[in-house]
Amino acid sequence: MIAAGAALAAACTTPAPGEAPAGVEAADETERPASLMQWSDLLSRDRPQPSRSVEIGPDPEIDVVDVWLPEGAGPHPTVLMIHGGCWQKAIADRTLMNYAAEALRIEGFAVWNVEYRGVDEEGGGYPGTFLDVANAADALARHGAALGLDTRRVAAFGHSAGGHLAVWTAARANLPEASPLFAAEPLELAGVINSGGLADLEASAPVTAPTCLANILDTLTGAPSEERPNVFSDTSRAEFLPLDTRIISVNGALDRIAPPDLGRGLTEKIKAAGGMADYVNVPASGHVELVAPGTLAFDMQVAALKQLLGDPAAASD
């Protein structure tokens, strides 16, 4: 981990167990160099289970959060975790992140692993997908303290499509008041790990697989209207800069789902607008390594979380 932290500092400027996620991310495996991880490499591992689950609304499939609690009474620095899967539940749900959540729990972080409706589900897309994530984030403020979570030290970790939603969550304070997504007092974040994220929708659509974003973009962002002619005005982080939340974009150098230029480009936009942002390029890594414990990519993100929230091990000494 010391080596990962040094590397980070230098760089900063619904599948079943054993099965790869369906759709574009699984199809991408056929194009990956043999040296890169495939989804089956991760999903063939025994899938860890959360400490408990918390109901945050009436829908048992969507209004549920898996909580991962480290040893000790807390309050524990907390990671708001948002899964990817091209915004489509047929590709992935929150359990894809169980491996990463357990690894962070062992490091001493609590994890609040959320669910949301995909664009392929009733009510998903705009505004439902965004409202689900917002509700899950704000539920952390309501329920976290009773579980031993430090709701004043929260960072988001979003992978792939979840990177977009994590960065969007950090930007909620800048949403236009006329938007149905606006909230007066959204959860405050200490920072975001944009892990192989597709955070800038306009920039991402032409370069990731069409089945991942371009084909579902209209459903995700909603249709333009007289009141909302720019559909990115409340859905894409690049449209409402700057923000006082630090965004760390981490990309695998060989990632074809989220090419490194996306993280680099978002970082440049945020800095140009006066915000705080860093970019990390992980050599010889693809998309899966970012959420696979034991890889350099994952270790570098753990080091980044410790930068944002402090080292839980050091705090307990």
C-alpha cells in the first residue's frame, strides 16, 4: 500500500457469482489483451456479503442499501459506493461491488453500497435513476450515525456508469432550482473517486461502446423541452462547474470502456473552472482491475480514499 500511495501521489495531476456481466462489458472481454483481467476473473471469486442491509423506502428491490461495517464502534469514515453497468440493471447491480466493499471494510472504512433503477427498468432513466441515487445518498445522512458511520467524513466511489453518478452526486448543490433533481441540502462529500467513470456524458458517448451509452442516452438524460432545452444541464457534471468537492479520476491505461482521455479531459475541465481535481493513469490496467482487490489499480484508489478521508488504521492507533 505504501508503494500504491507513492504511485498515486506521482500520478495525480446483475450477474450471478462466477458469471461475467451481460451486455457490453462482457462483450468487451473478447477484445482485451490476455494480460488484462476479465469479469470472470473477478466474479469467479467467492462473493463477500454485507454486514447488514437497510431499507430506505417502500421498494425492496431499489430502496435498499448494503452496509459494510469495520471492526470497532466507530464512527467510521464512510464510502458511498455506486456500481456501474452502463446504467442498465441487465448488466449489473450493486452486488458487483461486494468485492471492493469488503476490501474497504478490512481497511477500516464503512461502505454504503447503493442501488438504483437502470434505464431498462420501469421508472428508470430521467429522472428516476438520479432520484434513486440522491435518495440513497441522503439516507446515509439520516441513518448513518445510528450504525456507527461518520456522516461528516464521506467520499463517493463510483465505477464506470457509477462514476458518472458519483460525480453527479457531488455536484447536486449546483443543480438549477427548476430541475426536478434539485435538493436544498444534499449530502456533502469530502471527495469522489471517479473510477473508470463516464462522468462527462457528452464526451463519453462517442468513445465508449454504443450499447453502453449512446443507445440509451436519450432515456438517461430525458427529452429536451422548452423549460429544459439542454438535457445535460442537470445530468452531466461537466455542465455545472465548479464545485468545492475534490474529484479524483482514475483510469486504466488500457481501458476500452472508459478510455483514459475521459478522466484526463474531465480533470482539465474542472481545473479550468476553478475546481479541485486530479487525474491518475494506472499502467497495464483495464476496466475490471479498478474494482478488483489485489490489483495496483485498486490499491491506488484505496490510497486516494485515505487522502480524502484519512487512514482509519492511523486514527485507531
